[in-house]
Amino acid sequence: MANVKHRRRDDSPPPDNQQTVGFDTNKKFYISLIAASVVISLIFSSIITMIMMPDSKTLLTQDTFNKGIERMGEIEELVQTQTALSTKLEQNYDALQTHLRHSSSRALKNILIDQEQNFQAFLTVFKAGMRDLALNIPDGMNWYNDYNEQMERALQHSVQREGILNMLKVGAVTNPEPKPETDLTSN
């Protein structure tokens, strides 16, 4: 029965002393396996490094690096110069806008608009005076009717000119249709 005690079943673990004996016998195998895997990984790392390493022609030399730094400095100076120029141009633009607002051409346009309005007012008063005069003289209404048509055309042309000048004043310039020449002295 003593032999039965030390007998082991197939599904029971071996005693501890048998496990260490198996490791000791295979110790050289495990160490050589680890050493081989380290050597293989070193070889693969070296191969990958050689593949990934750029050629000596493409390596950045100190001279090209310094030239790149100098060029970058030149570009920064150029950007600063352009920024200063842009600021100066913006200031000049503001001054130009002020000058254009007060320019003589704008003043001339305003003067012409005032003249047209004064001309229209004069024609309106003149027509009223002609009507009053025509009522006081014999056969005056025929005379008034003859000249009223010409004065009405002159008033319409003045209104059109004022409209064109107003469009020019606000910058909405359109090409006006050419007007037929009228002779105010005929009839």
C-alpha cells in the first residue's frame, strides 16, 4: 500500500520537486531560445533602421540649415515691411476718402444741382408771371400758349439734368439717353 500512496493519477499535478527538475534540464534550451529571439529582434531592428534611414545625399547639412534660417529671416523682414506698407496705405486711403468727400468735383456737382433747382424755380415763377401778364393784355392767351410749351420743355430738361446730377452725387452713374436738341427760340 505504500506504493499506492506515491502513485499518481493522470489528472493530478506532479509534486513540486518534479516540476523544478524539468525546468533545470531544459534551462539551457530556454536561455538559448531567449538569446535567439533577442538576436533576431536586433537583426530586424537593424534592417528596418537601414531601410528607413535616408541617403547621405538627402541629409540636411548644417550649411543648408543655416541658409534656410537666413531665408526665413528675410521672409520675416519682408512680412514686417509689407505689414508696415499695408498700414500706411490704409491711413492714406482714409485721407483720400476725406479728400474725395471735400473735392472740387463734388462741390461742382452740388453747385450744378443748386443751379438747376434755381433755374426750375425761376421758370416756374416766370411762367406764372407770363400767365398773369397774358390775362391783362388783349390776345395775351395766344401769346402765352405759344411760349408755354417751350418753357415746359426747358423745365423738363432741367429736372432731368438735376436727376442725373443727383445720381452722380451718390455714385449711381447711369448712361442717360441722349435728348433731342431743342431750339428754345423757335416759334
